[in-house]
Amino acid sequence: MAVLGDAVRAADGGTSLLVEVQQGARAEQFPAGFNGWRGRIQAKVRAPPEDGAANEALLRVVARFFGVPLARVALAAGATSRQKTIVVRGLRPDEARQALEGAL
């Protein structure tokens, strides 16, 4: 659990994830690593950072990873930044940590 530090937190009704996204990547990947210096889970999306396309792609890749409907994944902060906060409703922090650590 120490690997992810505070990047996975309890949120109202679910889990909050601190994410750093690379837009315009060759392939989509979540998690794509962990930036210990920034304390964020790394993600890659193909979409460019235009008209919210990268944000939408990030929400899709997170939903796919956790196996939850897209409607349960929301952007809580960082709409115009590479550093974002994502909330996954109905997912416990311990479940998120276990899945992420297994993939990292």
C-alpha cells in the first residue's frame, strides 16, 4: 500500500485518484506507472488536449481498468491541467489500491 502513497483516497461515495496524464500518446494505458515525486498515478491517452477530448479518454480508460460504468467515473479537479483528480463512485479505496498495485 505504501507504493501509491496518498494517490488513492477515500471520497464521498467512492475513491479519489490523483492522476498525471500524458495526452497524445501512442497508446492508452492506465496505470502507466507511478510518479513518486508528484505522488500521482500516471496515465496515457491518445486524444489531444483539445475540447476536453483527453479528459473524456482518461475517464474511459479509468472506467475500463476498474470494470465500472463510465457514469461512475468523474473528473473532480484539473480539467485544464495534466494533474487531475478522478473520482470513482462505488469503488472502495482498498479495492482501488489492490487493483492498481497489481497492475504496477
